[in-house]
Amino acid sequence: MSVNTYENNESVLWHKRLGHFNHATLKRMADLQMTHDLLDIQEQKSICEACQLGKQTRVVFPDNARALSKLQLVHTDVCGPMHDESLNGLKYFLLFIDDYSRYCWVYFLKSKSDVFAEFVKFKAAVELEIGNKLKILRFDNRGEYTSR
């Protein structure tokens, strides 16, 4: 069973009001009478969830995660459906970005089911144009490249 608790504590309230200010510093300010309203500030042993989330950092991409040549790594995503379709009835677009050159290709689509067919055309065209083979295709794994 899950129970939600509400902590009605002056220290926690001021901690949140002042943008998640350090509790020890709040207590020191109250003890030195640096403010008018900080009356009963206690140092907190509990951990503020928002403060913990703010202290988290992302893992840095390793140096070998970046492409060293054209078409070594290509990022892709499908966007849509758009609120307003184009004059040709297109509601989606397929985006490819070369990691090395940052060159972008955009293909407009009527439906999500057209993604794989457009990818096949894209792959053939860019490999012929650039002279390199596409090595890694990175996508968000939302099912654009899978079929039922």
C-alpha cells in the first residue's frame, strides 16, 4: 500500500521558496538574524528529490562515438503527424543527419509506413553520391524501422 505524506515544515517551505537553497545556510541565516521571516529553521536530514535530480549529470559520449568520415554514423528520426498536412497530403517527414558533416536530408511522407521504402532510396542515393557505405544508422527505436 502506498501512502502520500505531506511535510508541513518551515525549513522545507523556505528551502523550496528560495530555489532549493542549502538547509545549513538557511539555518545560519536564521541564527544570525539576517532575515525577518526565517524563524524556526531546522537542518534537514531528508533528501530533497528535486535537488538530487538537479545534481545528476549525463554520461559523456566517448571520443569514439563521433564519426570520423562521411556516412560512418547517420542519425535519423520521423516527425509527425503534423497538424496541417501539405498541399500534396504529406503529414510526416523523415530526417537524416550525417554525424561527420552535419549535412541533413529531409524526405516528406504521406504515412509512417513509407519510412523503410524512403530509407532504402536514401541509402542507395547517398552511397552512390558520396562513395562511402553507410555504416551505422542511429534512431530512437520507436518502431519506424520495424513492421508488423
